[in-house]
Amino acid sequence: MRLSFPNPSRSFDACNSRVLFWGYDGAIEVSFFVEAEALKLLCPEMDGAETGFLNAFDTACNRIHEVANKAYIGGSKGAYGYTLSADDF
């Protein structure tokens, strides 16, 4: 099943330099993290401030959702959190 992404919310995790967002498989909420290196690959011009991370996420949102779907489909059932790294893109 493909995930849906009806919630446009995303947040910056400063401690780990990544952006958190959520997908949904029916009623099941699935957490995703996009690492800094992945965002820099997708948007090389991004700056290292919180707004830079969030703007890079917004710019590449469709691509990030595609990769999240692939990671979820290939993942094990019962896993509710995924980290997307530069290698995933």
C-alpha cells in the first residue's frame, strides 16, 4: 500500500540535523527523518539554518515522498520510523 501525506507539517530536529515528517498507512502514522546530507544533495544551495533545512524539504517534497514510499514498501512490517539518507536518493 502506498502511503498518503495529508499532513504538510514537518519539523527540524536540531540535535540530529534532520527534518521529521509523517506519512499514513490508513490509520497508522509512520515517522520519517531526512538527514542533512540528503537535503544538501537535493538542494545544494541550502544553508545550515533551520529555515534552510525546512525550505530544502519543501522544495524537494515530492521527491522525498517518493523515496519515503519506496522505503516503507521495502521495510519490515512493524517498523514505524524510517531515516532517509543521501544514499536513498
